[in-house]
Amino acid sequence: MAWLWLVLGAWAFRKFWLGLSAALLWTAIQVAAYEHLTALGALPRLANIHYLWDPMFFRGSVMPTLSAPATLGMLGLTAVAAWIAYRLNRGRLTAGGWAPWIIGVALAIVLGLWPISEHAPGWRQANAVELGLRELGGGLVGAGGTSETTVDPRIGAELPPDDTGPDLSGRLLLPRAEGKNVLLILVESLGGGAFPSLLESQGLDEPGLLPQTDALFRRGWVYSNFISMQRQTQRGTYALLCGRAPRLAGGLSKMTELIKQRGEEVLDCLPERLRRAGYQTAYLQAAHLPFSLKDQFMPKAGFERILGERWFTDAHIWGKWGVDDRTFFEGALQTVEEMDAEPQPYFLTLLNVGTHHPYAVPEDHESSHEKHSFPWSMSYLDGQLVDFLGQLRDRGLLDDTVVVLTSDEAVGLDRGQGDAAQMLDQAWGFLGVLTPDGSSGWVTEPYAQSDLPLSLLDLLGVASDLPDDGDSLPFSGRSAFREYSKPRTLAFGNVFLNRVAGVGLDGRLYGCKVDASECTKWRVPAGKLFSDERSEEPIADGELGFLFRHVQSSDRLPRSSRSQGFGSRSNGAKPIAYEFGLARLTSISSSDAFLSERPWIFDGQRYTVPPRSLVEVDVQVKLTGSSPDGIRARQELMVADGPVLFGEEASLIDGQSVRFHAVYRVGEEPLRRFECRFGVVDRGKGSWKLTFERARLRITPLVGEQGAGSADGVLVSGSASVRGGS
């Protein structure tokens, strides 16, 4: 049907170029809708159109789609169809004739009245353009967060009390792990359906994608009914780190809103609580940090060290979104070793990106799954994750460490179901925990992402009020390491499918669209929340009240911590450091062609540095080869289109190394376009090789009195020291 609309559109336009442009635009929209549907199981929505001009999203998702052979072929066919329609138009109808429009309107009326079951997938019920027009018309509730929605009379006249506070009343199931390290591993898009044992427990006959990981975590604590509360990384990550529900009915993510509203304040989230309890806190992800504002959110949440794609100087695969999983876990191993060498326990959170569409997997990776598919990426992850944990075990780094495996969101099972059933699939997450005492258990009680912070504080023995903070715990939910005698209600949402769902006190599942339409109630077998063995039941008055109370509660933003945050003058906050890798090449040689075009080996980075911060650049390179005259290298630190803050040169001969080290103190104004560059300004003669032994940039905000400085900033130190050689 889409092609018919395309031909009619091209037919109706007076000018060929106008008809061709419209036809190509229409095709581009359909290709984008297909890619979105393939990756996320739903049509794109107008509310997310702002991602198109995000540089990271454009590089990671838009460019691969535009350059794909299938896309180019579709655009070519579109151009041919438009040309044929134009030629037909010239000989048969006046260019401005009414016939194409009459046909188009008639088709629209027929399609609008055509009966389609609400149990069919949403993409079969509406085109992406039609869905966008509905949103513009205000047809969707919750675009900016739901209010006290009581549209459907079955919800009841009054919503039940809000019972989302912290609950530690249950019986503890295992010994506490006081003072132990915590390694929290978030796997992009990982769901319960990836694990053979969980599929079997739910009575599902589907192939498991992670057999090695499944076997490993069966030795610990496994939660077979763990709920992923929303789609999108920033929403799920927020729940996992801050212990509160993300907005269940869509709207602006809390992570984004908190950045825009709370300035420099620190949030009372899990890493901040652990930081104040004496833990080192660090966050490492494989993707670029600024996407979804995680570079700004993570320090507010309490992480002292924040590392992203730019921290990696080399990779086995540079994916569209970041480094591959092998590279990522190699970097994670290095980080664990560094933190374990310190006397304080650590809390390290990892987030990979190799399983994000389009997937960062070596082309020669052998798998029974189709190349460039999600299962293919998961099979690569399976080996890399188990190998990473195996290396930690062999080096004794798991002896005092709690390992938690979960995910930011769940991609679900690809079974072509209706939106309501698909939402349940995409809410099936995974939680596996390995503890130093070697205890194990299989838990069928439902838990959700927002339960994790309270659970870890409970396990570590820091769930009670801290001495320097008289406030009660701000987290919601229950501890996953306790057994409770009474049931509770839970809720979750899906921003792409525009739905909310929940588990009632009776153990039934309830689901609706966010406007309280198309509501369903299911009876499910005990302990099998995500099983296909569910049956629909009629909904009684008032039964949906708990669900929309959760939706209403999820709109609330958390309070801030009493400590002041990133870059502030408060004595109460610790410095928070960002680290970046500067050189993606491990080495260069005299034969590299690019050196003849430009002297700079790395440059063009753009960093935003907050006021009252220290910027430290540490670059060390070694020269080897037969160049008789050697080479001359130069390191610069500068504000883009502004002054050079530090510039040093050094001459090197075979066997010598030079270390460029500079520290710059930023004043009261932030540096908006800060740049670091290194180059070979005199290549000399002969054959040589330059190897990077170190290439890091570190930004550390100053606090207290040490944060006061000049308005313009000052170079604290800078040097170029040459060592070695014959």
C-alpha cells in the first residue's frame, strides 16, 4: 500500500523535482520506520524526533541505515517509480487534476474504516506517519507524563494509597557482604529470554542465546521473574542506580530532567550512598558519554570516576556506537585491577554497547545465528563476558566481590505478537548475583529494576541511615535478598508501545494503553509471570487503581543529596574525575600516508570543562627505527579558536621517549571548546615508528577553598622530558 501512495503522490505534483522529493521523503520515512521496528519492536514516535540531530545517534543509527545497500536500492526504486508516474501524468491528466487526490482520499477512508484487531501488533494498525499525526492531534495521554488519569471507569473513583516506599521487613536469605566490592554489569538489551534455564522455567520452547553465562550464574542467585521497567537505556539505568521508577507513561526521562533542573546538586542515588559509606565509585561504558547526558548525570548520581568511549585508545572493533565487547571487558579488567589495589572497597558499574543495533561484532565471529542480527551479537557477548569473569576469578579479584548481572532494558522475544503481549516480553529482564560466600538460590518472587539499590545497600549492611545524614532512605521497593510474607504491587511501562502494565496483589497481570484504553487482565501460573500459559479474565471495578497509582507516583522526581555536587565550592563533596583516551592509534610510522597531508596525529577533540577544575594531560611516546636525524614531536593544549595554553616540542632519536605533562587550572568560566593535540612537526628521514605508551586527559573538579582561582585560569605546570636513547 505504501508504494501505491508513493506513485499517487508523484503523479499529483506539477513539477517532477517536487514529486521526486516527496517520493524520496516518503521512502526515507518508511525505511526509518522499518529499522526502528526491527531494533525496538515498535514504530518511531514524533516525541523522539530530537534524536535525529544528536551527533551520537546520527553516527550510530542513522548513518548505517542511510548507507545500507537495501536503503540505497529502495531510494533507487523510488526514483524510477516517480519517473514512471510523472510520464504517465504528462499524457493523461492535467498536472493539477483532481483524480489522484480523489483516489487518495477514498483510499484513506477505506483504510481508516478497515477493521483491525487490537491484538495485532501496533505497526499493523497504523503507519508511522499516521501515528505521528495522531500524536500531534493530542490522541496520546502521557506525552509529558501522566497526571491523575482516571479515564476508564474500571480504575475506580479513588486511587489506592501510595505504597512505593522502602520495605526491609522481610527475612534475610543470605549472610551480609559488609565491606565487599560490588561489580554491577549492565548488558545492553539483555532479557530473561536469553537464558535457557529461565526459558525452561517459564515453559517456553525458545532457544537460549547465552548458554555459558546461564551456566555460570546458575551457581549464584537467579531471579526468574525480574522486571525491566521501561525501554531506553537512560530510563532503565536511572531505575537501577536511583532506586525509583522511571516515568512509566513516557514523557521526558528523569535523567534528562534532573540534569536540566538541579544544576550542580548531587542526587541521593546508590553510588552517592556508597561513596559516603567509604566506597570508590566508578562508571565505565563502551559508548560516548554525552549521549543521553550520562556525562552529566553520572557525577550527580555519585560516581567519582566516569569513563566512556574516549577512554579507550585502541579497539578490536570500533562500532558505530562504541567499542566491541572484547575491548570493553579488557578495559573493565584493567579498571577492576586499579580499583582493587586501593584500600577502600569499590562500586564499579559497567555498560556495554556491542549488543546495541547495529552491533559491534567482528565479521569473522562464528555463530549459528544470522550475521548482523541480535542473536549473533549475543553469542559474541556470551564468550566475552564469561571470559572476563573467568579472568577475574583466576586473579583472585572475585574473592571479595559481589557480581550483579542485569540490563538497562530488555529487547524481548521476536515472536510477532500483539502490542500487549509484546510488552510483557520486553519487560522480562534478568537479575543474577554471585556472592563471595558462594550461596545460591532460585527466586520466583517478582522484583523490578528499582529494587536493586535498596537490595545492594541491604546486602552490604549500609541500608540504615548513615551517621552524617539524618534523612531516611529515599529508595523504593524491597530487598531482593529477603523473603516477604505478603505480596505487593509492581508496575512497568513501555515508551515505544505507549503502554503500562503491572502485577496486582492477586498475582494477576494487568495492562493498558497509557490513556486507560484497551485494558486486559491475565491469570498466570504461579512463578511464571512471563509464561505463555496465561488466560484473559474480566476486569472488575477498581482493579486497575493500583496500576495508575504507580503511574502517578512515577512522575515524581527524587530529592537531592545534602552534599553539593560537581564543580561546587562545598567542602562536603569529593572531586569527580573524567578520563579520556587521546590516541586511538597504538603506533604510527614514517610510512603512514596521512602524515604527508597533516602533521597532527590526534586533534579536533572538543571537551567541555566545568569551571574550577584541573585539566591534566599526560602523553608519552617512544621512537624506534633507523632515522639518522630523528624526529620532532609537539604537544599542545588549547581552547579551540583561541589561545594555546600549553605548547612544547621535543626532538627524539632511536630508543628515546618523551613525556609531555601539563596541568591547567580552569577559572570561574567553563571552557566550552577545549582541545588537546599531538603531532610530528619534523618527520626527519629514514624509517621510524612512534609508539604511544600513555595518552590520557583527566578533568578533576576542585572543591572547597582549592576551587577558588583566577577568572581566566592559569597553567599550573607543563614540561616535555626526554629519556633513554643510546
